[in-house]
Amino acid sequence: MKLSGPYRGIKYSVSDTGDGTWEWKLYPPITHGVVSNIVSGIVRGTEDDAIAAAERAIDDRLARTSN
């Protein structure tokens, strides 16, 4: 696992699964002592593809919470 970020204030990690895919996980900040749900996904490709997918997920998550 490689911890990356933060991107837009949210930490994330990417991990090589060893089968041509990468797993990414978002680690949202703890607010009021409560941990938000960890969001994750799998992407086929490179580490850069996984980083891009994680950052898109962060953008999507922040867009939903700002409306």
C-alpha cells in the first residue's frame, strides 16, 4: 500500500493487487469523533490510473456534499 495525497484535503492509498489491477481507498477526515465510510475501488492499469481514479472519486464525493 502506498499512502498518497492528500488531494483536496482527503488522504488516499493505492495498492498493486498483483493481477494487473490496482485498488484505491479514500480515507476521509474524522469529524466529531466519527469516521466516515472508507470508499474504495479497483482499476485495471497502472499506478497512475489508480491515482486518477481515487482523485476522481474525491472530486465526485466533494461535489455531492457541496450541493
